[in-house]
Amino acid sequence: VYEYGIISRGYALTIFFLFLFCSLYKKHWSGTIPLAAVIFFLANATGGFGAILSISLLIFLLSNYYFDEMSDGKKKIKIKYMGWTVAIIFFSIWVAMKSISPPPDSVYATKWFLSLDADRFLKILWRVWSGFIPVPVFSVIHFWNSNFVNSGDANSSIRYFLTIVSLLFLIYNTLLFSQKTSVLLFYLSGTIGILLFSYMNTSIFIINGTRYHGFLYIIFIISLWLLSCFPDKKKNSILFLATWREKLNIKKYQNYVFTFFLSANVLAAAIAYWKDFTYDFSSAEKSGKYITEHNLQRYSAAGFIDYAVSPISAFTRKPFYYPDRDTTSTFPIWTMKRYTTDMNQAMNRMLTHISKTNDTFLVVFNFDLNTSMIGDVQFSHLVDFKKEIVEDENFSIYLANKFNLKNDIESNAPLTEERIENYISILNGLLQQNRIEDCDKILSKIGKTTSEKIIPRFHNFMG
């Protein structure tokens, strides 16, 4: 409700086409062309997860044709419809693969992880729990993508709990959907496909977003919906699963289990909506409005990290210099060309860029800068926006310019209170760089004109 309705609106299309398929299935199961058209859009409008579920729905339609579980004797799937359906879906998956595969120089063009890693496998398995019970941590602002049972906890009892419960969820659902072979094959192929994709794709594995493992719950909902379309009279051919289903009385508790999972998701949504109502999701809008209200957009702008800072340009209507990509633009292109994740290299690029232009720069960081001086560039802090849900998009805003110490020392400009405060800020920055001689020059200058005990105090506190 929150994740697909408010945040990941691209994935809301995935949900829409899945639900559309379910709502049309009972009417068009024998003439499957309309269903194939829905699957075409599912594969091509919704990215990798939509493509995976398109394959699962193709398996569902083929197995239903083979096992003939919907047939009532009067109505059957015609081979010509099935042939065209398969052709359309294969074409849609091919188009999807061509369109969503990243170009060779993309940040996302990473190699698939094909090794066996037990720890990685367990972390993927735990996403079953997170998908079905996505209740976030209630007590923190940055609740997004969290879970009240912390899978990163070193506590072995939590690891055992998550492993056992996740396996139980999978086993129960497998027995539940084994009532109809075609539904079971959809559930298993969809679930295994999502888990395997999350295991092999490094970006998906690292991000570990609720929007990804939430599809495990959606597959459960779709499977229940499709199961309700089938007539009860046809018996299942998988005797082993049927025996255990009857022994454990799986069907009897179906509604209770569904209600439990649904309640957990409603609770998660309620917490998320309350948090979203109480706090801003991102500080991009506040930062953008602060910049325009104070006419700071007149300055050249630089920002780091690019993906976090770039939304601010939607408010300022001005490009930013992104040192991590060494480029100036409004929206950063996710290419590997000149791209670096090394903080020192990115900062050096920014300092060089500011020094070259000799202009005042508006600088936005999504972290705190613990100094007022880096190299020969002085940073004057303006404002922080730190109480938003997404930690990556909490910003600190500065004005930065090249500082020429020699010219400033020789300047005959009066030493106002504001200028002395600025010198103290510069002193702190120079001291962090161990530029003691430069500190001495500034202290000598302000010591001649101020009656305040600034000099001894500075020596006393700073050494």
C-alpha cells in the first residue's frame, strides 16, 4: 500500500498489470490472447521484476493448457490461441530483455554473481520474512527499508528464527497452492525467480529494498486469486503434496493465514503512512526552496553524492557539478565514465573545479562537513536539513570559494566582528590541515586590532 502506492510508483504498474491479468483470467482463460496482451505490458512497462513474473505467467498458462485444470468439458483452450499467446509472450520477454539490459558503460552493468555463498543465500532467504511481514522499525525516523526483526543482527537466535520461519512460509504456501498444479508452478517459478534474481544481481542484493522482496507477498496474493478461479472438482495429480496437504489440514487454515499476512502488511502500511505524515520523506524540496528563497541559485552549484543531490535542481532549475562523475548537468547519467566512489578523489575534483573558476559556489552535501577549510577552498555553512526519512537525502548547504590568504592578510579592509568570526572559522580549517604558519599569520593580523581575548583562548583550546 505504501511502497507501491506512494514510493515506488513504477512498480505500481507491475501490480496493476498483475491484478488486471487476474481480473480477466476467469473470462478469457480459454481464449488467451487478451491475457497475452496484458503480459506484454507487464514485461515491458515494469522492469526486471515484471519480466520475471511474465515468464511465471507464461508457465502458468502452459501448465493450465497441459493439465486442463480449468476445463468443464464444454470449454477448452484452443491450440491456435495458445500458439499465438506463446508467440506474443516470447516476443514481449525478448523486447523487455533488450530494453532493460544496461549498456556496457553503465554502473548497473555488473557481472552476475554465480558463486555459491551460504551467507548470501541465507540473507536472500530472510527476505521471505521481510516480504510477508514488512513491519518496519517504529522508533526511528529512517524507517524505510527496515524490519523490526533485524536480519543484520549478529544474534544467532534471530538468524535461526528468520531461517526457520521463512522456510515454513515457503513450505506452507507450496502445500496450499498444490491444490492446482498450474497455480503451484506459477507460485514456485515466481518466488524462485525473484529470490534467484536478488541473489545473482549485485545491485538488488546490496540495496535490499522493500520494493524488491515485497513481490514475494504479491506473488502469494496473485496465487490465491488465481486459485479461486479454478473449479474444485478436478483432483491434483501430485499425490505426495496432496497427502501432506490433507494431513496438515492446510486448506482449513487458509483464510487465517491470509488474514495474518494481510494484517501484517496493513500494520506496516499504517506505520509508514504515519511516519510519512509526520516527517518529510526527503529534504530535496526544503533544500530547493531554501536556495530559491535566498536567491542562492545565482551561484554556480556543486553537489555530492550525485543521485541524492540531483533532485534539488528540479527546484533551482540550474545544473550541478557532480565531482563523483566529473560532469555538470541537472540529471546525472549513470555511466562508469570518469565515475568514482572514492571520497578523497571526488573531493579533490570539487576543490579543483571551484579553484579553477575562482567564483563563489553553492555546495550541497548529503553528509556533514567537519571543517571550514579544505586545501585553499573555504566553506561557509548555511543550513542543515536533517529530519527526513531517507537518510541519503538529508542535506547540508554551504557557500564555498577559493581563499587567497596572502591577499586577505594584506587587505586593508576593516576587521569587523563578522570578519573576525570568519577568520576563526578559517583558523579551525587550517589547523586541521596542520598549516600552523598560516594560522600564525591570521592570529597576528587579528591580534593587532581586537581587544577581545581571542588569541589566548584559541591557543588554549587548540594548542
